[in-house]
Amino acid sequence: MAGEKQHHDDKDVDSDEHTQGKEIETGEENLPSKAAAVHEVIRMEGEKELERDGQALLWSAVAAGLSISASLMAKGILHARLPDTPERFFIENIGYTVGFIIVIMARQQLFTENTVTAVLPIMQKPTGRNILLLLRLWGIVLAGNVIGGGLAALVFHLVPFFDTAIDEAFRTISMEIMKKDPQGMFVGGMVSGWLIATMVWMIPSAGTAKLWVIMLMTYMVAIGDLTHIVVGSVEILYLVFSGAIPWYEFIWPFALPTLAGNIFGGTFIFALISHAQIRNDMSNQKKAEAKKEEQETARKEAAKP
């Protein structure tokens, strides 16, 4: 029993709520601005993700890797079935959004979502424990996403689900990524990381428009010909399994620059700026609350006989 308690404590995020034993307040009436309310909703979600069981995270991440393969599938089918006109590019890229819709609506673990969600608790309290929890989460989710995406790519290659035209479409779409040099992979990954982080920030206040927010932001990734570590893993591993490229080209020039770009765009650009915009608001609110408590304590002391 003691061992279980210790294990649980090791996964607890360092936060003011845990230290003080207070519930997290996310309502706008309890916070100084709407931006702060959104920040707290996402931060609370990030704390839950950081504290989740590792096995549950891994299986959810593998499921997300499998699900995200629907982006390549839908885009490839549209590419193969539509006539070769200038309009085909814009229509086929609607298919790119399908995998993201499945993953996000099903609440599966996608790495690029975690570059903002799980980072906010660390930005609020950058302790060693929180940083280790973040690296643990990123490692498990990224590994699960790549495993799931790789399995999907292998199945696409080995099992005769699709006709020759669709298989050729998969190769054509995937080879477009490999035309980029490492710098292009990094820059594309940085912009896509920023767009996905923007989407995560918008979802809590999107309401019934959540589906359209997902479609809009991921469609921008698609038509911008940007790089994404998870969707791209399905595409590049398909090329590896089909013998179109050697396996090491998955690592370089694709995976490492794209991963760095996704992290930089989602974490150091979006999450940092988003946290900075509400930091002073939250700090001022805490000072005001502390002053109010001091005044209340002083009033009670003065009222004593």
C-alpha cells in the first residue's frame, strides 16, 4: 500500500493546487480574463495528462498513430479518384483533416497536442519533477504514435486494401515531403506545430464549432505543405516499407528536423507566448487574494476581545 502511494506521489505534478489542496478554478468569473480562463482549462488538462499511467498513455498513443493514418488514406483516395486539375490539390487536402478529426474527437494521445497542453503546467512551475514528467509523457506518446503510424504504413503496403492507383497516390504524396531539405523540414514543422497549438488553444471555447476548428487548422497544415511528425511518419514509413527510400532517411532528413520544428513551434513560440500573456494577470490576482486574506485575518484579530 505504501509503495502504491509513493508511486502515485512520484507522478503528481508540482502545482499550487496540489500544494495547497485547492481545486483548480477555471471559470471566467474566478479569473482576471478570458485568456486566463482558457489557459487554466488547458493547464488543468495538461496536469491530468502528465499524471496518467504510462501504459494507458502508450496504448492511447498507438491508437492515435493508427487513426492518424486515415489522413494519408483519405488524401490518397481523393488524389487517385479526382481528375488531374489545379483544383484537385485543394480538394484532396480536405482528406488530410480526417485523421486529426478522429484522433482529437476520440481523445487519443497525439504528440503535437502535448507540445502546448502538457507544457503549460511546467511554465507555471518549472520544477525538476515537472520537467521529468513532461519528458516521460513526450517519450511515451511519440513512441506510441510512431509505432501506430508505422503499423498502419506496413499494413497499407502489405495488405491489398487498395488498387494500384491509390498505392501510387500514396507514394506520390509521400515523396513530396522528401523533396524538402532538413531546413525545410524544420521550418515546416515549426509552422505546423504553431498551428496545431493554436487549434488546441481554440478548442475549449469553440463549443459546437469544434469540428470546424480542427478542420480549418489542419487544412492549413495540409495546403501549406507543412511537416508533421506523426502524419509524416505514416507517409515516410510507407516509402521505407515499399523500398522507395532507405530506412535512415526516415531519421534524417525527416524525423529529427520535423520533430524539432514541431516542438519549437508548439512549445517555445505558442505556449510560451500564451503563458506570458496571462502571467501578470494571474500574478496580480494572487497578490490581490493574498492581500484580501491578510485584511480578513487582521479584521478577525481586531474583533477578538
